[in-house]
Amino acid sequence: MRLYAALALAVALVATPVRAADPPARAQARADQAAEIPGWFKESFLDFPDELREAAAAKKRLLLYFGQDGCPYCRELMQVNFGRKDIADTTRARFDAIALNIWGDREVTWTDGRKRTEKEFASLLKVQFTPTVLFLDERGEVVLRLNGYYPPHKFAAALDFASGRSPAGVPFPEYLRQAAAEPASGRLHDEPFLAKPPFDLKRLREGSRKPLAVLFEQKECAPCDELHGKGFKDAAAAKLVPEFQWVRLDLFGRAPLTTPDGKASTESDWGRALGVAYTPTTVFFDAGGKEVFRIEAYLKPFHLASSLEYVASGAYRGEPNFQRFIQARAQRLREKGQAVQIWQ
């Protein structure tokens, strides 16, 4: 019986997959993700000074992808975007792509020489949405950052821009507008909660205790159409909309405005100063005129409502990690018997 038990244990140990700790070798396992990482992503020690040198020697730049388990936007990036041959081929030819898990414990050496875990590294870079993608040039400078999911045509334009293939001197928002045109309504949507011009955001801020939500859109913008046709009509989001003062600006418009801190500007100039590229983008300001959060990528209604609640409730003050807030909110809804539809 003892021999039989020993044999059974040995068989069980062989048959049961065991996840080993990250080995000190080049072929260490990639970061765990719910979405399968393409096989052509680079296996890495996560020593980025070394990675930069290797990429430069191959005449490439670095692409850092931050993801997590259970992220439908990460799945879209991996399956839909990288599932397109043109996008995959362009990425492989111009970048060394490396995956990181925002909750991971692998050791990362950043360009400052310090060692951190993946989760500490993600916190250092203030990663709030997954996927977040950073593009680094040969010197280790971030030439472009995508905070959230970009649909394929916009992601393809981002690849061109980040690899230096866009026309010299054209800023990313303008290049994205030109290179990623899409079928859309061709108009800016009106909503009863949107403030009317002239836009004196300082006066709006000082006249109310509500946070200020500044929505940047453009006329040729399919996600803007979806935001108004679906996002704002979602029951959870619609309930939170009145908790804000809303101002909608045309990212490429020339209308004059006064910023929350009292400076004179125009729609496009202020959008450029804030680094807004994607539309729709919503930038949230507190009662003191300080930016506290922003949405600057494609979102489904669940994450739109989560973002609104994160700011309106003041949760951002005590929980700086938006992903932890989302997880807690989803759990609360499930405990109340409500279905959590993340990708609808």
C-alpha cells in the first residue's frame, strides 16, 4: 500500500501543472493575462536599460503593455488589434513589445536604475486603465502613451506616430484626426446638462461645489456618437451625470474660454495644453480647479459609470488606484444581486 501511495503521489505531481517562480533566465514566463499574449511578444528580464540597448541595436523602439486578468479591453487589444496582420506585422517590425501585469511581482529595473515589482512600477507610472501602452524611443523617453483601449484604426495610427513615421511637426491629436478618420454623424451632440457658451470655467467652478467635467469631442467621432447614444443613456451613468457641471468643447474648435485656473485660451489650445488626443475625453476637476482624473480612451457603460462614481463620490481621495475601485464596485453590485455587464 505504501508503494502504491508513493507511485500515485508521483503520478499526481507529474500530471499537475505547477507554476514555478520566475527563473533567472531569458526564457522566463510572460506576465499572466486573461487575454493570451501573442507569441511574438518579447520574453524579458524586465531590465529596461538593457532592453533599450537591444531594441536600438535592432533599430526598434520599445512598446510596454500593462494589462491584467479579466480585462476585456486587454482581450480586444490582443485578439482584435493584434489579430490584424497589418498591425501585428508593423508592431513586430518597429517595436520590441513587452507585457507587464499591473498586479505582478516580477522585478523591474527602470531607466532610473531602481528595482521595483511590476505592481510598484505600474503605480509609479500611474497606470489607471488597462490596457495602458507606453512607447519609448531609443533614449528611453516616452514618445506616446495610450491610457486605455484604442480601436484598431486609431491604434494603427498610434504605431505610425510612435515609430516616427508621421510627418515631422504634426502633433499626435492632429495626426490621429487625419490618419484615423471614421464614419460618424458629423455633428456635436447636444445634451440638456451641457453648459452653454461662453465658457468661463473658473466662474463655473467657483459657483458650485460640484466637480467640473470637461468633455472634449469632435464632429467626426464614432465613439462620441456612441457615448451620447448609449453611454449617457445607461441607467447607472445617467444617475450620476447630475453630480457634475458639464462643459463640452470641440477639440479642434477655436471658441474662446477661461480655464478653471482663470487663464484665457481657446478650445483647441487648451486641449493641446492638457495633452488631449482621443475623443471623447473627459477631464475632471475638483472644486479647487485641480485635475483629479480623466477618461481618454474607449469605454463601455460600466466603466463610464464607474469613472463618474469614482469622482463624484470622492473615492479618488482615499483610493488612488482606479482599478481597485472598479473591482470593489463590481463586488458590491454582485452582492446586491445585480448583474455586472462589463462589455455591453
